[in-house]
Amino acid sequence: MKALLLYNLRYDAWANAEWAGVLQTAEAVAAVPQAAQWMSHVLLASRIWAERTEDSALTLQAWETLDPQAYTLAIHDNLQRWEGLLAHEDDSCSRSILYQNLHGRRFETPLYQIVAHLTHHGAYHRGQMASAWKAAGFDVPPTDAILYARLF
């Protein structure tokens, strides 16, 4: 299980990096401002879930907007943080995580389900970005999981 979760987290980081490269200019952000909001949200959510997993105080809000120049560093930091977290888990990654959602409700969820949610969440919002980007007349960066598998 751990190997699959790490693979999915690395794919997620790669796909986010592909989008980060597209969203580095002010012109790109101005053309499709929602894309920058969704990208920021994906990156912030990764950090928030890591903080929950570590039982740390949350330091960010889920819908803040990051400077596009900060995307690459956030992607790198998030992946390193998750790799570090999983390094201390057994292969099942089934440790229960107690946390509060952003509305203050308490939940208990196995770590592997949190990581699955996180990577699916990223794919969902990258799909939103792709739809908006294409509707604005731009080429969409290819981020299919099978492309990642062929590259790595």
C-alpha cells in the first residue's frame, strides 16, 4: 500500500508541476483567474492534510491564493513532507488520523484514505483547470496518469 500511495503522491506532484509551469505568467493568470485559485487550493490542501496527519496546528486557509512563483516550491515541499510522513508508517498506512475539518467537525480516517482523497482531489481540480483553460482557447498540459507512468 505504501508504495502505491507514494507513487500516487509523486504523480500528483508531477501533474501539479506541469500546471505550475503553465501558470507562471501574469498573462496566464489574468486569462483564467480561476485556474490560479484552483491551483493554490490544491497545493494548500496538500499542506493542510499533512498538518492534520502530523496533528499540527493548521497554518493556512484552504482558499488563499498563492503567488504563482511560489507553486514550484510548494509542490516540492508538499511532496517531501508527505514522503517523510509515509516513511514512518507501516506498509498498510492504516493508522487512524483524528482531525477536524475546516468547519470544526471531528473525524477519524485511516491515513491511506486521506492520501487517496488528496490525490483524487488534485485530479478533480486539475480537471476544472483544464476545462477552463481549454474554453479560453489555450492548450492544456497533458497530465494523464498513464503519461507519468511512461515517463517514470
